[in-house]
Amino acid sequence: MNSICQPSQLPHGAYAFDQFKTEDFREAFRLAIEEKRREVEAIITSPEAPTFTNTILALERSGALLEWVSGSFYNLLHAEATDELMQISQEVSPSLSALSSFISLSEPLFERIRQVWEARESLQLDAEDLRLLERCYEGFSESGAQLPAEEKERLREVKRELSELSLTFGQNNLKDQQRFRLFVDDAAAVEGLPLSTLAVARELAEKEGKGEGWLFTLSAPSYFPFMQHCPSSTLRQEMYLAKMAVGAAGDAYDNRELIRRLVNLRLELAQLLGSKCFAEKVLARRMAGSTTAVYGLLDELLEAYKPLAEKELAAVADFAREAGATLPLQPWDWSYWAERYKQAFYELDEEELRPYFELSRVSDAIFSLATRLYGIRFTERTDLPVYHSDVHTYEVHDADGSYLGLLYTDFFPREGKQSGAWMNNLQEQYHTAEGEDHRPHIVLVMNFTQPTADRPALLTPGEVRTFLHEFGHSLHGMLSTCRHGSLSGTNVVRDFVELPSQLMENWLDEREWLQSFAVHYQTGEALPEVLMERMERARHFLAGYAACRQLSFGYLDMAWHTITEPLAEGLDTKTFEDTAWQKAQLLPATPAPCQMSTSFGHIFSGGYAAGYYGYKWAEVLDADAFAAFQEEGIFSTATAERFRREVLSQGDRRDAEELYQSFRGKKATIDALLRRDGIVR
């Protein structure tokens, strides 16, 4: 019997990760794809007249086995990848793409959907069923089901190739980043680095047989502290050039030609479907609505933040010059001197704060914050199988005791795990055909500073902020009350999905919340008043620079996806990038081949193509939304209940703008964001 396809006998239908055999995923995908195809063919060939139930609802409920297999496989591929898993992903990609095209390009299936759509006013559907019908009809009408046969065939090929190239891009990124090592055996060269970073680097050097010294990698807990604290500009340069050349080293893991092919194929797909560029196609169903609106927001924010950013850059540069640095500051010197400036003028060193943010206490505090706001509770389940020993599992219940879902947490970097942080649905929230509310299974994956032999995992405030962010996504999933999985939880438009996650970050800046949990992991001493004051004074440090950096990513993404003519062979991706984000750049350009695009997984393998602006779009929303909590009390259960009712529970039942205004009572502007960042008073 296939280990993947066995019905779960575990509580809440949890995955039996300890029973899964990697090689069984091949057959599991084959069986699941065949089952989904049979279910869709039955809809297409049904002799019955099309109805909401036998067409729209049947299509929504098809593919349960495929959802089950995919939910576990793609989490493992990103969090616990092996060569075999990556090989399987490449093998099944064409079959998954073919299945998607079979469904979306089926003219008889679309005809059945169209008939139901045209009869919608007489069907007496409730609001959620009508929304499902609307989303289904829109999706098919925009997918090419009515294209001529030859254009359909080309669309199938384009989708297949896009799927394969996106997978390859992400795997190249992972493999290229994880092969880099920087061994340092000179104590003076690492003087000033955090003890936690040095301890992990020492253990890695011993593990890999390097002897006495320290071994650094490009993982976030190693790379960022190194760039902030290593006193050697030469070593910082080596690390920086390695990081920025990921995917651009001119070998088997080079992504430059992949980028050109991906972008050109996306353009071709958009034009086959009647749009002039990929961004136009994508944005038609987002809150922004158009490229004009996206550029309008990016430009408005750049105008507000860049003058401050230039002042910040000049201040740090003057400080560095007086300390003996050569100007202009190079990209690999910026983090180091910015950190020295912060320590000198704000007397704040994030490493001094680490002992007050021990991971288990932070985790309890974040769970308790959700309890205080929403009444939900978390109970650890040590009896459920996990895919790695680092993973913890929690059963989540509502204030009335009802079950809300399973939450898995996976905190530390390791071989085979992608960098960054994310939330995934292992299983969606939806109602079964029998009316049972199937609650979601959600995983939070991060790459925090890991514990060492003599100290627990201690986080920086930045890592706490990341935890809050991803936890906000999990709330969006766990508090969903939708009947249809495709509408539930985080299945909303990209420029709205970051609102719940970014909203949670705001509590890190609130003294009352910090005082509830931040104590020294050894002494139990509360976070000292002087450190909280320094944190508050430094809250706006580099706000302009950080905003411009994020805006530059948005400009870069839009540049790749607003082209209206294919990019020529031999494209210099470095030159394209430098031109695309030039107006938001503050530091000197990096030397070739260094560039961000070749490792920009969000837009080339992560679903944010023509959507990276969404972080800033949602930041406008989250600042405005948190202003409601500030007005009514940051722990106001009435405000939290309203946010839960109007946003978190709703999924995609209604348009995002309507959901937001139902909560806030007005349209968001950038005013609250500018106040929060100290741009205006």
C-alpha cells in the first residue's frame, strides 16, 4: 500500500509523516492526478443539465487526494528537501501542468460553467455560493477556454514550461546558496560578532572537520550578524559577493537565462489571454487593479521616504568617515557602519537584547497575545508525527472550546531548507459534502538563530517581528469560517494577504506587550527600562532607507513584468536590474555578476510575480488598521473581534476593499503609515 495515500488514522486527520516513504510520492501523484482527471471528466460528460451543485460545487470538491498529496509534498520540498524530492518535483511538474491545462482550457467544461453563471439570478444562491460561482466563471473566462485550438495548445506548452522553470529556479537558488562556506581561523577577524553566531559557527566548523575556527554560511542567522558585526571589510565583501551572486555564478545553478525565459513566457501567456503585459493580467483582479495604481503608490511612498533616506545615508557615511572608513560606503560596508552608528547614537545593540527574547518565552507570548485578543488557545501535541525533530505541533481551540486547527512550527535552518520565512497550509479549511467543517493544518517555517550546547535559542527583535508576521498569516487561516476551500483563509488577493501578518508586527513596538514576557533567560530580570527607552528612540532608525529598499524590490518586480516585447537572447540581467530600480537605490551599484534578480524567489518561484508591491500596499492597510487598535486600546477585544469578523474569518467571500472598509469604516490612506514611521507628526 502506498504510504502517502493511506487515510489518516491520527487525530484531526494529521499527516503520518513518520510513515511516509519519499519514493511513494511518485505513485501518489500519479494516482491523485488520475483521480482528479476522472472527477472532472465526470462533470464534463454528465448528461444532466448543469447546476451549481453538479458543476461548480463538484469542481470545487474534486481533487481531494491531490490536495492531500500536494499539501505534504511541497512543504517537505521547501523545508526538508532532498535530491530525490527535488527530482520528483521535476518529474511530476509536467503532469500537474497538463492536468491544469486540461481543466482550464476545456471548452465543454467552461460551457457548463457559463450556463450556471448566466442563470445565477434565478438560483437563489447565498453570498458565499455566489462568490464561488463568480470566481469560477472569472477564472475560466480569463484562462483561455475559448481560444482557438492552436493557441490553446501553445498555452498548454507555456504553462508547462513555466511550471518547470519556476521549480528549477528555486532549486538552483537553494543549492547555490547552501554550498557556500566561509572559514575564518583568525580571532581578530570575528571580534565583536555575537556570541550566539560564533557558537553556531564553531559547532559547524567542528562538524565539517575544519578544525579550530568558525564556519559561516549564507543562511540568515549566519549571514546578517556577520555583515553587521564583522570588523573586516575584506571578509564582509567576500560574504556579500557570494550572497549577491547566488544564481549568477555561470555554472549549473545559474538562473540568468531562466529569468529571461520565465519573463518572456509570462508575457506570452498574458498576450495569449488578451493583456498587453503580465502585470496587466495579474493586477486586473487585485486591490490595486492596474499598473498605474501600483506605480502611483510606489512613487508616492518614494517621494515621502527618499529625502529621509538620503539624510540617513549621509549621517551614517559621515560617522563612518570620522571613524576612518573610505567613502563612498560600499554595499558590503553599509550594515556594519549602520550598526556602529546605532550603537553610538542610540546606545542600542540588538545583541544586548537577545537574552530577553528566549524563543520558548516568545512563542508563549505570541500565543498568549492571540488568546488575549481572540480568545483562542494552544495546546502542544507531542503524540503527532512530524517531519523533523525541530518541528512542534499545537492543537488550537476557540474560546468556547471548539477545535480550530493544527499549527506546526519549524524554527531553525538546516541542510535542505530554503532560506526566509513562510506560512503554508498543509490542509485547507473547508466544509465537506456531509457538512463537516474540516479545520486547517498550518505550518510556520522560519530560520531563526538556533540553540547551542550551552544556551537556548535567543532571538533578536527582528526575528521576533518575523515570528509575529508569519503567525498573523496563521491566524488568517485558523480563524476562517468559509465553506469553500478555494475562498478560505489566505486564499485572497496578494495585495491583501499581507494585512493580517503585518498587522501583528505592530505589537512588538508596544511597551505593555513587551513587559508581559521579555525577561533575561538566565536571571529572570525584566527587560530594563533603559533598554525599552533605547528601543523606542531607535524605532524610526533607517525608516527611510528600509522603505526605499523595499520599494526598489517593487520597482524591480514591475519592470520584469511590464515588458510588452520579449527580451532578447543574451540579455544582461544585471544591467536590466540596475536600470529598473535605480531611482530607489541609495548605495553604489554592486559589481557584476552580483544582482538580486537571480535569487529573487518571491517573484520567480514563489507566486509574487507582479505582486511584490503588495507588501507596501498592505503596509498602508496595516498601519491604518493598527491605528484603530491604538484608538480603542491595543488589547481591545471589541476591536479584535471586529477584525476577526470582518477580515480574518471572511477569506475571499467579498472583495478585499469591502472587507477592509467593513472593519475600519473608511478607506485607508498613507497617513497612518507616515506617522508610524516618523515621516510626519
